[in-house]
Amino acid sequence: MDFFNEIVNLINLEGITKEEIAQTLTVSTDTTKGDFCLPCFKFSKILKKSPQAIADSIKESIINSGKKLVFLNEIQSISGYLNFFIDRKVYATQILSTILSDPENYGRNTMGNGKTIVIDYSSVNIAKPFHIGHLSSTAIGSALYKIFNYLGYKVVGVNHLGDWGTQFGKLISAYKRWGNDEDIEKRKLTALVELYVRFHKEAEENPALDDEGRYWFKKIEQGDKEALAIFDKFKKITLSEVAKTYKRLNVTFDSFAGESFYIDKMQPVLDKLEEKNLLTESNNAKVVNLDKYNLPPCLIIKSDGTSLYTTRDLAAAFYRKKTYDFYKCLYVVAYQQNLHFEQLFKVLELMDCDWAKDMEHIAFGMVSLESGSIKTRKGNFILLEDVLDEAVKRTKQIIREKGTVLENEDEVAEAIGVGAVVFSVVSNSRIKDIVFSYDKILSFEGESGPYLQYTFARTNSVLNKGKYKNCDADFSLLIDDSSYSLIKTLNRFPAVIEESAKRREPYIITRFLLETAQEFNKFYIDNKIISEDESLTKARLSLTKAVSSTIKIGLSLLGIQCPEKM
Ligand code: ARG
């Protein structure tokens, strides 16, 4: 039953449409004043009656209508407000039977059926370690992937690898000069980064090196066997290294088509740009002029004839439209690239791609660590791997300090530590810059991942202790304030998931879960869940089960694991 609409249907006011009533009816925050409230002030002018008189007349007409109002307990007309009190027994029964009919799929729906969403996220660069800068794209993109999937969309996750550009020529040149296979085998990306850094240092003194770098990149472009073999090796090393991190983060992709994939797919795009007369020459380079739109010119072909990041993104956009026929194509990329995406989308629009409107840049802010809170293994990079390890290490300490003995301590510490790091990213509005501290993200009491996991584990232990089997219970016993308030919160979950998808903001789910956990903990303190009273015990266990599965679904949509015990 949709209580809101039921109430809207009850209210008949001549001269006022149902839409206006629906817009005016609010969900009360203070439950002593009812569950829904209709302030009658704005109707006063139209109806030429006082708000109080209007409220009185609506109340009277509802009562006189003779309709059976099973779900309403009381209607109050006070100072121009009409307050509706829902019958808590009906409410509890209605909501909990819905959730518990299929608790593992609560909130799942089919609104996205038949629609494909492409999400470009993480998109790491070859021969570079997975650093903290790629965490947000990875965690936010992966959460959006799971959320849209839950709503019935077909989702295609793309890791648009950064695997093209002159830097790879330089890397090959460095490798040819100083590379040592054994060392690379052992230290992987660290060794590759060192080679790259050394190249730059030496090139300062010996500029001829740059020519050598260009020479090797030309070789890659020409498909030279040796160059490609070396480059392929670097790519394999990078992918197998980042795969470890993806596994820890519980992140997957459907495609790893990176920049190099589009090299042979750019010509048709260039032809189309020519055909539409969009290209102009500027210092031997080819650009699309965007003066009219208050944007700098978009560089398409460099003066030496080579392509750019944007050129490859143009080709990728066409490829994705053709291959997936997407309903939306999302790019989860830091706000530093705002201009790049503005230009990209504008050029597509000028090329008369009607689907340019379906491309969205899902921007996010920077993540940094409190200074001094981490030692990096090498260089200026803050490696994500190091951050995860540190979080896991500290989690173990906390578990031991608490005196908890767990047979699978390593597993649990991994789930909590990694979960805490992911949570710190998905619990903020995307665009906010984040500075995180280990103490804050690992706090079991604060607004943190561990707090939610802990609440889940607590529901689980109650369910085990009470030997919860099924939802065969009398939910109408759950009418005390904290039970009622908790059920009301749970009822919002489906709408919360949709809202989070609509705004492309995972934090909407995070915030909801924190509220649910707080409500549950209040319910837990106010009520003895397992008692002598068998019916009441069953009912309270059922509510606990509803909370438990809701938290689990919510966390898994964010890519965070739920240990059964902690
Ligand atoms: N590899 C790029 C970077 O690390 C991100 C690529 C984002 N995706 C795209 N289609 N441009 O900054």
C-alpha cells in the first residue's frame, strides 16, 4: 500500500487538483504530529476561507465519506494543519511483509530493463602504479555499476586504459638502455616507474634521448614487432598488478579497451569532422574552434600528425554508441578533466550526434591523506596498495585491543580495512575534496564503514542467538516508537537506491545506511529482542532480519563486504 497516495486520494477540495495536493502533503518529521501533514495555508487565497476552516472541512468530508479507513488511526485538524496518523499495526505489517517476502532482493527493480549504461571508470595508465588518485574513480564507478545493475539496467563497465602516447616510446628507450628483466619481474611497476624517472633525469642533460623516445613511439605506431613486444610486456605487468587491487576492492570490468584500441578507429571520425567543416588549421595543427561556446579550441591532430587524448575519446564515443547503443554513457573522472569533457561533448554535438546529450562527466574531487599518515614505498606516489595495507594492519590492532578472537581474523581485517577506505570515498558528495585520516575511517563508532559492518554483524549475532528461521510472525506487535521509526526508515530504501542512481551519488545510500544503523541501535537498546514472549521475540527478530538484509544489500551496492562476525 502506498500510504502517501492513499491519503492524497482521500482529500477532495474543489478548485484544487490532486497534483497540488500531492505537492503540498508532506511526510512529518515529528511523529507526535502525525505521519503525514497537509498545511492548508496556500489554499486559503484560492478558496477564500481560513486555513483552519479548510482543514476542518477536509477532515469532516473524509469522515462523512463513509469510507473504511483501515490504515488511518486518527486525523487531527490543528491551526490550519491537517495531521494524519497512520495505524502502526497496518503499517508494520504492510512494510515488513513486503521486505521479508524476498529480503535478499529488497529494493531491486526493473526500471532499467532494456536500457544499457556504459560506465567508464578507474581507467588506469599503463606502466604506472595504482595510486590514490584512481581510488575515487574506481570506487564510485564500481558502486554506480552495481546500483544501476540492481535497478535492471544492463551495465557495461569499461576500463579505458591509458596505453597510448609518446611516454611509452620513452619508456622503451629507457628499458633498452638500462632495463633489467629480472628486476622488472621482481619489482614490477616500481621498476618501470624508476626507468621512466631516470629517462627524464638523463634527458635533461642529454636531449638526444627525447628523439630516441620519439623514435620508439613511432615504432609502436608503425606496428614494429620488437617495440610492440616490449610494450605488451609492460601492459601485461601493469594489468596483472592492478588486478590484485581490483580483487581486493571487489571491482570488475566488462571491457579493457583502452586508448590504443582506437588508433585504427579514428579516421572515420576525422572524415566526419572534415565533412561537417569543423576542422581548422592552426600552426599546422588541426582544431575545432569553440569560441562561440566560450571554450578554448579543441585540438584534434597535432602539428606532427599524431592524435591526442581527445581524438581517441571521440573515436571511443562513436565506438561505444555503435557497439552498445547506450542509453547513457558515464565518465567517472576527476574534475581536473572538466574542460576535456566539455570540449568532447561539444564537438560531438557539433557533429550532429543526437546522443551527445546522453554523455555525462561524473566528476569528483581529490583524495588526500592527512600529512605524515603514510610512508610511501617509492617516489611521490601514494600507492593505493600501501593505503589498503595500512588500513588492514590498523584494523588488526583494533580487533586485538578489543579482545575479539576470530578464527578468520585476516579475512575480517581485510574486509574491514578495505571497506573503510572505500567507504571514505563513497560516503561524501562526489565533488567534495577528501582528506582522510585512518583514525576517522576506522572508528567503529563514528560515521564509518566499520560502524555499518559492526551493526550488520550485531544483527547477525542476534538472529543466530534467537534462531531466526522465517518471517512467520505477527508484525502488528511492532508499534512502539523505535520499532515504528525503524520500519519507516527501512521503507525508504527502494526510493533511496533510485535517488542515488538518478543523481549518480552513491553517498545517498551511505547516508541512508548510517541512519538505518542508528535507528537499529536505538531499537536494540529500547527493546529486548529475545525475551520470554515468543510472539514478540519472533516479530522483533523479523524486524532485525529486515535490517540485516537491507544493510547487507546497501553495503554490497557500494562494494563493501559484510563479515558475519566481528
Ligand atoms: N587514464 C586517464 C587518467 O588517468 C583517465 C581516462 C578517463 N576516461 C576517458 N575516456 N577519458 O587520467
